[in-house]
Amino acid sequence: MIHVLVIPAWYDIGNPLAGIFFHEYCNAISSQCKVTLLNFEHHSFSERFKKVHKEDKIKYKKYDFLKMDYYNPFPGKLFGLSAKFQRKMMLKQATSLMSIYMKQAGKIDVIHIQSVCNNMTPIIGVELSKQFNIPYLITEHYTSFEEAGDSNYLPFSTYKEIKSIVTNASMLIGVSNFASNYCAKCFDIQFRTVYNVISNSFLATKLNTKNIRSSPFNFLCIGDLKKRKGQVYLMKSFAQIINDYKDITLTFIGKGDDELVLLNLAKELGIEDKVKIYNFLPTEKFIEVMDGANVIVSASEAELFGLTIVEGFFRGKTALATRSGGPEELINERNGLITNYADVDGMAENMKYIYDHYEDYNPQAISDEAMSKFSEKAIAPIMIENYKKVIGKK
């Protein structure tokens, strides 16, 4: 059985919303190969003296979990100056950890770097590849390479080094056709497309196939509460139609800098009694809230895929989205509508249309179409074949 080491660019055991996709991906492919996830966490100098440990809130792991905690050996003022030394120490620690692990769990056949946006995890992945003669591939999820530039990789690396890592990978994957084209532009090399996989947990409870208009009629937006996610524009669109559609509500699930902005805006628009924000929900409650919603909304400026849209499809939900990249490959006349980013009037019109024509959408058909493209059954075999190709190249 193939043994895969997955190294995600972000993963937070204390916050399942941060890195939950990588957890679900590892679970998805674990039925067909052995999977180990290496979670690298970089801590400040002072944290080594604090006796505080995060509770692992990411449960039901079907894969091996390795946690690498690195603490700065110097106070913050010397952080930049000591970057070269610290990088060397991190790589040494990662190599030691993996050497010990493989003596117990056996040889790893392939390393899967999940995004190179982090300034250290791709370097760790390549170091392990060199030290243990293991081929690696990369799947990219990040949306802001051009905007962030070299700042993504400082102080431990540079764009030039990361581009070399990308160029020398045995395989490069984008999570949508838009993502593949975007990444090809950023790194000047071709990517192939393999869509994100949706966890079987979204199929664990029975789907309501009757598209009955509920009251209140709820629009649900899921994601980090930040400017580029467009929630401010969504709320303004919602406020435009509230007088004509008095039984509608708007729910957000997420955390971020714009939470207070959204709460203040709701108050300013006089709709605070129609708006609800959940910071975090466990998977079971998350699906429950999704099932209670009528429409899933993504108002983002840029999305390489559109994970929450497809999760909603699995539950038979109609979607509203902005032209932000990946969602344009997901939305069609059978499952929703799409408009321009920050187009308040356009989103308001689409919200009204979905409300007025809600019964025209077929929940079972929406779910079936999504499952045929994005389920574990659909995606896991593709990735296993890709792993075999990478191992064969070696």
C-alpha cells in the first residue's frame, strides 16, 4: 500500500475551520493508501515558557498525525537576523522527526505538499524529499501570490527558491481549471486540474429532497470574515431587498477582522435582527445549520475553487456566487446564479430571483451532480493514480 506524507501550509488543531480541508482530504484518501499528516507549527520565543497546550478539536482522524513544534531560540528583535540559523534548525528537527517516525511506520513513498504559500512547509517537504529520496508533488490552493509577492516567503525563503521548488516537483495540481491557469501564470509552468474532494460527512445524514420554502428564508455565507470575502457587499445587497422580502435572514459562519465591521453595518442598516454570525461550529452542527438554510452564498473577490459552494450542493442547496474564479466552474442554470464581485445591485437581483423561483431547483439533482464530480469516490482514485505516476517517475 502506498504511504503518503501530506504537508499542509496551514493546519490548526485548535480551530477546525483552519485546515479542515486537509484533514478531510487525508481521511478521504486513507481508504486507499496509508496517510501521514505532518503539522508544522512555528512558535515565538516566549511561548516555550507558557504551559498552554491547544486541545485537539480535529477529531476522527483515519491517518497518522505528526506534530512538529518549533520555538524561536531568540527573542523577536533578533528574529530576522537569525532566520538563516533558524531555518537550518527547523530542517534538522523535521529530518530527525521523520527518521524516527519511519523506523516505526515504514518508508514513505511520496510527499504531497499542500500549497507553497507558507514560508517554511515547502522547504521542509523538499528537504525530506532530498534526505530520504522521496519524490514530491504539489497541490496549490492559495489565491494571492501576485498580491503578496516575496512577503509570502520571508524571512526563511524567497519567491525565486519557491519557484525552483515548484519547477522541480514531479507533479503540479490546481484545484480548478481557474486555479491551474492562475498558478501557471504565477510560476511559469503548467499545472493539471484535480478538483477538491468533499468529505463523506456531508452525506452522513439523509438529504431533504423536497425543495420546500422555509420561513424564515435563510441565505448562508461561510468563510473568513475579511474584506476580500465580500461579506460587506452581500449585507448591503440583503438590506436592499429586506422591505420586499420580510421573511428573509442572513447567516454568516466564520471568524476574522471584519466581524465587528459586519455587526456595526447590520446595526447601521437597521437589519441586526435579521443577521446572525457563528464563529465556529463542529461538523455536525455546521451541517445542521446548512440544512436549515435555503441558499449558500459566496461573495468573494477571489476563490480558486469554492469549497463551501460544493458542500452546499452535497446537501442539495442552491448557490449564489460572484465571478471570482473557481465558482464560475461550479455554478450552472441547474444549481444557482452568479454575479460580479462587489456588484451590490446585481447580487440583490439574484437574491430576489432565487427567492421567487426557489421551487424550480431540484435538491436531489443538485446533490447527485456534485457527488459525481467532487465526492471521495470520484476524487480519491484520481489522486491514487497520480501518486503512482509520481512514484513511477522516480
